[in-house]
Amino acid sequence: METESGFLYNSDKKELLGTILPQILRDLTLHGECTIPVDTANIINLKLFPTLQDPAPVFEYQVPVAIRDLRALLENSAEWDLALQQIVPFIDGVRYVKRISLEAEVEIAIVKKCVRQLLYYGCVTLIDIFLHSNIYANTPKIALLANDPKLQAECAVYIAKSGHAPPSFARIFALYCSVQPSLRMSDFCVVYSESLVLIDVRRFITFGLIHGFLRRVHRYPIYIDRNLPGASPQQQQQAQAPPQTQQQQGGQQKGRPYAMSTNSPSLSGMNPISAVPSSTLPGGGSAASGGGNGNGAGSNGAGNISSMSSTKRAQATKGNQLEKDVLRMMDGGHHTDEICSKFLLRFTDVESTIQMTPNCFAVHK
């Protein structure tokens, strides 16, 4: 503007600064933006953009939940990153980050960056994986629900089952107040089955987590290795006892919640990927299926038996290593969601390991 019209050099135009600068300050303070015509050829357009806080790190066991219409944003903008365009259809409030990575066939690091970007701009929030074995507790923020009629109406619509009328707020609030650390969600659904007839339990929990009046009580497995240096001979002998004997002894103890059946399989006999539904694997194939053609008769029978024996040995070795890796993570710093997502295991498999392994227990926090 100075080059074209000599705004500051021309004393007549320079006098306008006394009017322009206070107006810029006032408009930016009140409205966060200003549009000020200087002359017939120049306009000053300014806008303040808020400085957003850096979001927390995204973990592979977290579930992104859209709090804005991502599909509408995607349709109305052609400038979205290609990776974002690929993963947005998989953000449904159910799939966790690692599962999104597998199904969208995108590197896990790229998925984390994309979710973190959406988190930065307030497009998504993060919650935990929903299972009926989960435990939740309410927080003091539940008072917000009691005192905000707009939030109450929003909650009723969000948690209602499709095709049903929203439940009354009195019923909703009573249910939220009944969530307690002594009840797993499976038990909660049984105890309050009549009140939950019109309510989608998953969305009921999701809404509470998003608005902060529910929190997840995680289960942290702890494995104490008695073979570490400094352990007493009695502790080492206990650690070397057969798992079945240890389990029979532990089965008589109290305070071990969610006890599994003694027939539950251990991790040593399991291919970790075989525990994952085929829908979570790239290409939708089942990793548990065999690779042979099924022709075991005739002259190739001995060769197939030998091949099967080698395969079983390899699987057993891999299973033993898996079990060691899982036990290594059971140090009290990793909860079951993190362990399951890292090794692609079911919750019941991890629970079985906790129950069947000597000197292994879990705490809730």
C-alpha cells in the first residue's frame, strides 16, 4: 500500500492513522476481526485465530468419537489430507486406533497423527474400548447433567435406541447415578434390564465419557517374577510349581474377581492374530485359517504329517514368546486394553493368563 499510494509518505493520508488504529484495536478486541476501508483501492482485513493447546498423545487402544459431522466436512472441502480421507469413514465410535489402521490399511503412526490432528481442531474426542466386562464410575461432573436442561435433552436423544422414543430424564439420571465400581457392565445390564429397555448401553456410556460424568476404572495386571535375584528359596519353589496346582490353590482364595474357567486356553497355545476377528485384518481374511490345500492322503501323507509337526512346533514357540511378552507388560503400568490391542488378543485370553499364572493378579484404578 505504501509502494502504490505512498500512504505514510503522504501527510494527508497519514493523518487517517489516528482513526484507523483505534478502530482496529476496538474491533479485534470485541469481535476478533476487523474490516476497515482505507481508501477506494485498499481495505484492511484482519482476523485473530485462537491458539489451541496441543492435544494429548493418541494411543492405539483409544477409540476416536466424532463430535462434529466429519463426512460433511469431508464433502465440503477438497483440501483434506489423503490419509484423513481414507480413515474418516472408519471413525464410528466403536473402532479403536489400531483396528482403524488395520481395516483402512494405513500405517499406525499415520493414523495416530491424523486422529491427533482431528483432536486438535475439536472434531473428535477419545474414549476407551467398550466391553461388557468394563467397569465405570460416575464423577462429580454428573451435577452438570442435573442442572442443564439442554444437556438433558441432548442426552435423551443420543442414548435412545433407534426407532424408540427418548427415555425420561429421571430414568436416565437414576441409571447414571447407579454406575459404580462394584458392577461390571454385564452385571449392570442384568440388574437394571427393565430400565435399559429403551436405551443403547454403548451410547449411554459413550455420552457419559464424552461429557466427563463417567470415568473408566481400568484393570492393571501385575506379574511378580519370583525368579528374580533376591527371591527366597520358598518363593522360587512356588514359582516353579505346576500352573494347575497354583491355580487350584488360587481358586480357593478370595478377592480374585472375574475368575475364569480352568479350561481356558493359555497364551502359549495361541496364535495371537487368530484371536482377532477377520474383519480387523487387512483384506478381511482370517489369519486363523490354514494355508494347506487339505490333500493329506496317498504318498504325500508322511510329508504332510511332518509339515504339520513343524508348524505346530513353530506355533508353540511363537506362543511361548507371546506369553513372555504379555507377562513382561504385566508390571502394573499397562491396563488390559493396552495389552489386548498391542498383541491383538481378546480380553478373555488376558484374563485367563492372569488367573492361570502363579504370582499374577490385577488391581483396579
